Amino acid sequence: MYNKDNLKKLAKVESLAPDAMKAFWAFDKAALAEGAIPVKYKELIAVAVAHTTQCPYCIEVHVSNARKAGASDAELVEAALVSAALRAGASVTHATHLLAD
């Protein structure tokens, strides 16, 4: 299902919903801009979230951005493992719903 060529269709998405997409791109830019949290850390957070949401497009974009911001291979791997721990933790805590009171 993942095909990087699909990203070329973003122009059509933007043409069909220009106001919403303009707002999205502005929000995306603002959320990932330097602030109280440095860009490198924001991109590592984005890498972890992208792994959690399992978006290959997001993984590729944010790994690239994290590297540009100075992230190392070790930091990228740790970010992905944080994601794995949270996904596993959610399964463990949801297991409590299986038990009778």
C-alpha cells in the first residue's frame, strides 16, 4: 500500500481542500519549529509517533528531518523502541479489560 509516488497526489488534495490544507501545513510547521523543545527532539518525538501510528510516509520524512537536525542512529533507534514500549504497554494495560471483576 505504501507508494512514495502517492505523495505527488498531495497537490490534488490541496487543490480540493485549499483552506484546510493551508491550515494543516501552517500547523505542521509551527508544531515542529524550534521552541521550548529543540527541533531535533521534536523530530525524534515525531519518529516515535510515526512508528506508533505506523505511517511509513511520516517515518521517512521525520527520520530524514531528525538526521538533518543532528539525530544519530542510536537516538533514532531509541525513539522507535520508546514507541514499541508504549504500544506493548497499551496491550498490557488493556489486558485488564479481559478480566472479570
